[in-house]
Amino acid sequence: MSPRALVPPVVFSAVVLGVLLLLALPLSAPVGPFYWDTLIYYDGAARIADGQIPSVDFMTPGGPLGYWLFYAVLQVFPHAQALYAASWMLLLVSGPLMAVVVYDVSRRSRWLAVALAAPFLLFSVLPFNVEQYYPYPGADGYGIYNRQPAQLLYLLLAALLFVEARWARILCVAGCLLALFLIKITGLLAAVPFVGLAFLSGRLATRQLLVALTMSVLAIAGLEAWSGVVGAYLRDIVKLVEINDGSMIFALMRGISIHLSQIVLALLLALALWVLERKALLSGLRALVVRRAGRSAALAVFDTHSAWILIAIVAGIVFESENWGSQAFIFLWPPVIRCLIDGELASGRRQLVLGALAVAALMPAIENVAGRAMRTYAAQLRYERLDAPELGPIAAVSQHPESFERAGLMRELAVAFPGYYALAADRGRLPSYIIYNEPDFQIAWLQAAGEAVSVIRAYEKEAGMRFDTILSLNFVNPFPYLLERSAPKYVSIGADPFRTVPPVDARTAKALEETDLVLWPRCLETVANRRIRDIYAAGLGGRRTIALSPCWDGFVRADPPNGRSAPQVEGQVSSALAADEKR
């Protein structure tokens, strides 16, 4: 092995390590739409620190790997900025695997290794989706567990198309399949066509495929034997499918419509490639069907540029059909790069046309992710940072000063006119259709969360008691992390009552009954929060309601912790549950 062959993977690994070390710096992220999705990882990490296991002890919207990785990152960088920690944690897995790809490819072409590594790093480092759900500049705190499977699919295709060493190909395929299964199972389903085409085209020999599958299955079996997490994870998936039983056709049409421009451009490229390859393809197909020819005919049919790009388009459409935010179709890069470096494919004007179509097919993803990042970080120079010391590293966010003013106004309106928001909830509607998209709401919610931490501590000090288990009847529950408490078992984190919260069973009801403090958000009261409360009602009976602040009520157990009754302060006890039931 030449020492020069180690230079590209060492440089790549150094860049990945440098990115991870940035988590030690006091970074801030510009708040964008749905930023509170990031806080789901704090809920999961706090539970893991308390000895809970994803899916076994709490239901998750994705696989367990993301929460384990986030917990691991916090052990090394406890003050890491939340969004960057959640976005970059996958590099602990994908970084070493991509380094293997870079090493193998660089032995033949350093420029090709750079062409594969540079987009991978760009998409892995920048916390932005292809889709844009709000016009003002801000980072995307949502869709993290959709972006990460897309990055793993990019890595998988790079390994299948460019890695020649058998050990490297087996390692990358096994690692990607295992990570995809444990991050989000729909990513694994999208990977199946890629692995299948690699097998049919001879890029993945039977023995290599069996070894890779065996390695993945053994790892999964080991996890199941250790904790039962795999079986619990699969049961959670069944529950989520039952809750989200919408039309598959509608989902596919929505996914196609959102990414129509990129799909059309990629299809035009595939069509152009098919025209250039048609003679060899039809000849191979004829030999395969009529004469039952072997490997050479199979290669002519399945190992074509058009076949790989078409399968990437189909897999991308299926994968994105149930995603509301992702780095869609970034895995087109490896097959497109492969067609561009094929000198025998076209020449002259044909090569120029092919190059133009290839660049056009790749532009939507790079323009949306890199372009939005440039605009956002330029705008961040004028942003101010959130002042909420109670939130710790969660407060490491920024936005335009006007957004902070509007967030303050939003709280004032919620306190002064609670009936407005209650009426919207009565009608089953949000006060604004895109309220969760708005940075103003996200900042107002973060400020309210900091307020909750302060008033809980003040209440406990006054009452001489401690709430050991805390749950918020809201989408996210960062309070066990912020207050170093426990969270009740068997409930969903990332609680979307329309998509991720199943009906309460006996063990969940018991866990809710044993929860010391259940927080009820008043700023703002929404139909989603009410739905969560209704779903969990079986475990909330017999509680006293205390007004912790204008923005927070607390539902306290009748037998409070430490054996002391909550103080009966005049005007402190409210009747929120009864009032809402009458409405």
C-alpha cells in the first residue's frame, strides 16, 4: 500500500473530525420552521440517561440509532448546539464508511474521490432540506431523520457503483443497511432496489451479498437479544402505520408534485442515456430472454446508466412520499457522476447535451441546500441570540430582532386573549395554518419553556417538594433534560396526536398516573395539545390543577412526591380540565 493512497481518506477523516469538534464551540443556529423538532432528541437523550431504551420504554417517530448517537454526542459535548449536534451525529457512522469509499476510489482517481466526497460532506454538514416551508432565512430543525437516510443512501450508491475492493464493498453495504434500519426503516426499503440492481448487474456477487446481509442480521439479532429493542421497534412501526393509514396514491402524488422539477430533469437525463445505450441494452435484453445468455447479457441490461438513474428516481419518489422535509434525491449524485466520467458513452455535441442534463438534474438539491445556507448565514450576521439561561444549550439560537418582538407580542396576546386561541381549538383549527412554521412561534415556545423551568423550580422551593417525573402535554418534552428529572415510560416522544400517538394501553395509563407533574401549555393553547390531553385522559384523572404561571398549568398527583401536599394558595388552583370539558 502506497502512503500516498492514504492521503485522501486521512484528509477526509480530518475534515469529519474537524466538523465534530466544532460542537465544542459556542455556536448558534438561526431558528427556522418547526425548529422544536430538534428538541425531540433531548427528550430521547434524557430518557436514555435515565436507563430507558427507545421503543422498549418509549415510542419514537424514528429508529433508535439517532437517539443513541445524540446521547453519545452529549456525553462528549454537553453544551453542543442542538441542531448541529443532531445533524452531525450521523457522521460518527457515515464518516468512517465514506472514508472507506474515498480510500478505495482514490487509488484509481483522486479527483473522482473528491467529486464523491465533497457533495456528501456538504449535505451532511448543512442543516437544510431541499424543501422550503417558510420564506424567511432560518435553518431546518425538522426532517433530520429524513435527511440522514438520504445521506446513507448516497453513501450506499457510491459504494455500489465505485468501490472495487470486496471487503470495502461488503463493509459499506452492511453498515449502510444496518444504519438505515436503525435510523428509519423507510430508508432501508428505499435501499432494497439499489442492492437488488447491484446484485442483478453483477456489482454485488452472491457471496458478498450474503456476507453483508449476515453481518447486518447478526448485529440486529444481537441488539434484540440484548434489549428487545428490535421487536419493540417493529411493533412501533406497525402502530404508526395503523395511525397513518392515508392513501398511498395521494402520498406518492404529493411527493412527486413537491419535487417535480428535479424528477422531470432526472427523467430527461435517463431518457437521453437510454437513447445512447439502447442498442446495447436491447441486444442484451434479447440475449437474456431469447437465448438465456448469462453474465454479459445481464450486465448490458442491468448495469446501464439509465437503469441506475431510473431506479434512483423511483426509490426517491417512494421514500419522499411520506417525508415532509428531507434532502430529496441527493443520492442521484453517484450515478450521475458515473455517467459523466464514462468516456465511451458520448462525444462531441452529445457529450455537451448529456453534461447539461446531468448538471440540471443535480442543481435543484445543491441550489436549495447550499443556496439557502448562504442566504441564512448571511442574514444571521444581523440576528440576535435568545436570552434564556434556563434552557442551557437549547437556547443557542438566533433570529431577527423583529421575530423576538413578535414572539413577545404573541405571549401577551395569549395571556390577554386566551379565548381567541381556545375558540380556534374548539373549531379544531390552529390560529394560523402555518403557525408552527413561523420563527416567531418557535421563539415564543422556547421562551415559554424557559419560563416553565423557572416557575417549576420556584414552586418546588416554596412547597418544599420535588417533582421526580415530568411530562408536557405538548409536541416536545425537554423538561426532564433541563431539570434533570425522569420522564414517564411508554409515551410517545415527538407527540403529534394525528400521526404518532397511539391509543393509551394499560401500562401507559399506569405510567401517566404515576407521573408527578403534567404540564399544560397555555401559550398557546392548540387543538393538538387538546388532542394529546384527550388521548392521555385515562391516566390524568384525580389530579389537582395549579397555575404555575400565566403560560403554564400543572396537573399534580393527588399523592404528591415526598409525601407533602401541594400548598393551597388562594387563586392558585384552577379548573382547566373541567372548563375545557364543558367547552
